[in-house]
Amino acid sequence: MTSGLQRSDLVIIAARPSMGKTAFAMNIAENAAIEDQKVVGMFSLEMSREALLLRLLCSKARVDSHKMRTGSLWRDDMDKVVRAMDQLAQAPIFIDDTPGISLSEMRAKARRLQQSQGGLDLIIVDYLQLMSGGSRRYENRTQEVSAISRGLKALAKELKVPVVALSQLSRAPESRGGDHRPQLADLRESGSIEQDADVVAFIFREEVYKPDEPELDGIAEIIIAKQRNGPTGRIKLAFIKNSTRFESMAEGMSPPE
């Protein structure tokens, strides 16, 4: 639907907490670095490098992350983990977990990565609001976040790579009666993100709001709310909780109402 990740694009993936933002980003990284051997630079401002690598390993091996952490995997699962470790060891994915990294620091590290690897195919940022605006002083946080989003778009253009940045949303979906799906207006408290982005996608899992309805378990929607050079719409995916990964569903895409 988005024709893949396009060079120089800023792609914003936004959601309320517990919807699976990091899991979705890790799936993108896994597909790019492990399946396609693309060079991926991931800047994780929330989770440690070790925690992300564990997530990647469980996702690729399709094993229960809790059982992995507690050492209670079955032998068949351990075989899957060993195979996934071999694949992960050869994947050109580079994780930086510097907390509160500034845009200038990120730019310098991305440039060095591009030079050392002879190219860079994708940058992932988890997540935008945890970045620092650097030494410059801003009147408020909204101005600072706006400067960061503009800077990420400039970085995508400079290095000619897609930048996928995760973003928080305002609490507006919670207060919306009936339909809690996010809207572009829910990004407005975050400054100019909507204007700077080439693509804005929301992750929505209705089961988070309706945990007592089992028919909603494991169903996720990716809502393409903005696409500068393409259509908008919704894509249904399966969310596999125990291995924190998204997978395709037979239903495919349904058009927006």
C-alpha cells in the first residue's frame, strides 16, 4: 500500500501506549536487515540494546519471549532460537541506545555508519519525543519537537534513506466515545510532525480498549492516515503477543470509512 519505504521519506508510526509501536519497528528492522540484508541503523531511546536484541531474537524464532527470559523453552524452541541467532549475527543491524540523543549526535552517528558500511538503507528512531533538541533553547516543548521532526526529515533527505520515527499520541483517542481509532489531529500537540512527514501510520488494537471481547484478540490495524504520494486506508494484521510480532492476515486491506 505504501510501495515500500522510499528514500528520503520521513515515516511516522504513532500509537497510544501498549499498541505495539516498538514491536512494529522491530518487524521492519527484521525484514530489512535479516531477510533483505539491508543496513539498518536503529536509535533506541527507550529500551536497551540488549532488550531489543532479545525481542528481535524471539520474533525471528517465533518463540514466547517470557519463556525465553525465564529459560523454560522446549527443545524445539531452542533449535529455532539457535537458527535465529545465526541469522541475527549476520544481519547488518546496528543499535544505538544512547538516552536523550540529540539530532546533531544522531546525524553524526548515522553519517559514520553510512561511511563505515559503504551505505545505509534505513534509520529507525524509537521514539521521537525522547530525543533532545540539543543546546539550542526553545520556548516550549512543542517548538522543540517541531525542530526535531524537521531535522529528521532533513536527515532523510541528506543521507537519501527512509527515516522511520515512532511517535506518541495525545490522550484524545481515550476520550473519544465509541471509536478510539487515532486521527491526524491527535498528532497536533506534537508540533509540525504531520506537516513534516511523508507518511503517517497509526497502530490500533481494539482489544486494548475491550479486553473482555475475545474475538478482538490478536487483531491489529495499521491506519495509513497520510501518504504524500499514495492512497490512505487500513491494513489488518495479526499481532502475535507472545513473540511480539505482526503478521499478515487473510482479510488484507479494508478501505477507510
